[in-house]
Amino acid sequence: MTEDTTGRWRGWRTASQEALYGPGGFYRRPEGPAGHFRTSVHASALFAAAVARLLCRVDEALGGPAALDFVDLGAGRGELVTGVLGALPAAVAARVRAHGVELADRPAGLDPRVGWTAEPPKGITGLLFANEWLDNVPVEVAEVDPGGVPRLVLVREDGTERLGEPVSGAEAAWLARWWPQAPEEGLRAEIGLPRDTAWASAVAAVDQGLAIAVDYAHTRDTRPLFGTLTGFREGRETTPAPDGSCDITAHVALDACASATAALPGARLLTQRAALRALGITGARPPLTLASADPTAYVRALASAGEAAELTAPGGLGDFGWLVQPVGIPNPLDQP
């Protein structure tokens, strides 16, 4: 952690934005997110294969367009988009326009078929997939003061906090609707309004197809009393400090995000476990008869089952939330 030489008090949203995405920020470091935490993409190639299968279903629902878009929003160092391209049938891959969206520079050696920009392209026909993107859209943090009033939490670069002004305006309205708090001192909440706006903007980039956000999540009836703001550094959870040395993240109110696109029908919230099972990832062990008939195939199938079990595990990756928003097509996850 670097020494705080500024003494500035700022809201967590501004402080996190600079610490994560400013010059020399955490997400601009050469090792990328994979150097500090493990997502489903890094856990197993089965995840990219499942997303490729979903893209094929979107392709079918669209009637096989001449150009099929796959947009990896919050692309890290291109791990997911690379895996999806490698898992697609050749006939589909030949029509895919792959695109990584990330503030960091284009990774060296990335497949030349993959476009790379800081903002999603417009007019998407296909699948926009945002894996662990919304949890890194910075938000303000509120805490109830001794008088029962929710106030913005201000933070210095070293992570020291104090309370600021009472929450007001649109932020107060968001809290009242999506994260109502008892007037008990010390209760905290993350004000997810910027994430609602970010998600609505991402969905607006899709002309026809499907938009999906995958993230740590909670809903109105399961909001944690003291919020979820935390940090990660080199694979370990740590106290969050907006100095650029660690990731700063908080779980996502995906139900609020879904409401931000209420003009579009068909939004659906489900767990990663349910979503991946709908895409054929179950974690079931191979039959023992395979062990005697083809021992090598059995060992491969057993390893694959172990990876699938990790991706769908209760209490782990399987509990991630999936926000699924069809745009002009039926929900491909409803297919048998």
C-alpha cells in the first residue's frame, strides 16, 4: 500500500474510479485481474465452452445472421473471448465479430480477429456478455449515523473513513427503493445507481440478441446489513484502500439493474448453477463402466466433472447471479 500524501476525503465512488482505472490504476497493471483473483473464466475452459454454446443458441434464434457479434464486456486480458472463439464450431466462428471491451490496453498476442475498445460497439446483433464487470463499477457507500440518518462514507487514499453529508436526491431514492435501512447506527449499503445506469447503457448497445451480466449478487430481500465492499490483492481478500494496490469490489443489486431495463420484456435472474445446467454443465460424475471400457476417457471425464462441479458449487461460483436480458428474441436459456 502506498502512503497517503494527499489527505483528501472523497466518496468511495470517485476514489475507487481513480484507484482502479486512473493512470497507473489497478486494472491497468500488466498482470491483469487474473494476477489477483480467480473468476469462472480462469477456473475452467468449460465456462467459455458454455458461453460459446449460448452464443450458438443466440445465433439460431437470430436465424443465422451474416455477422454474429460476441462482445466480452470487462474483458480483462481477453481470456473469455479467446476461449469462446476456440470453442465455437468452425461454421459459426467464421461469421463471428468478436470484441473485447476494457479500459486497459489491448493485450499483446491477442487473436487479431478480436476488436478491442474502451466502450461497447453500437448495433450489436448477437451476445453481449459481462462477466464480473458490474461489481467493479464504482459506487458510493452509505452508513447510518448515531442519529439514524444514512450518510455518505468518505475515504482517504490509505482507506481511513469518516462520514460525510446525508444521502440525498436520486441516491436517497435508490436506497429507499432498493436497500431500505433501519435507523440503526453502523448499518451500511452500497448505492447501486451507477450500475443500473451502466447496465442500461450496455443493453442499449444490443439491437437484437441477448445481454447477460454475471456477478456476485444479492436481491432486495437478502441485502447484507453491513454492505459488501472489500478488496483483493494477489489472491487474498484484503481491507479496501483506494491507492491502486488492490481491487475494490462490492456485490451487485442485480434486481435493481434488471429494473433499469424494464421497458424490455423478459429479464430473468437466476444462479450460475441453474444457467450452466441449462447449457449442459452439470458436474455429474462419469459412469464407472467407462473406467473399464476406456480408462483414459474416464480420467478425462472425471477431471471435467470436477471442473464443472466447481463452476456450479453451492456456496461458491454456482451462487453467482446471472441477469439475462433478451432483446427481440426468446430467451435461449429456456431451450431444452
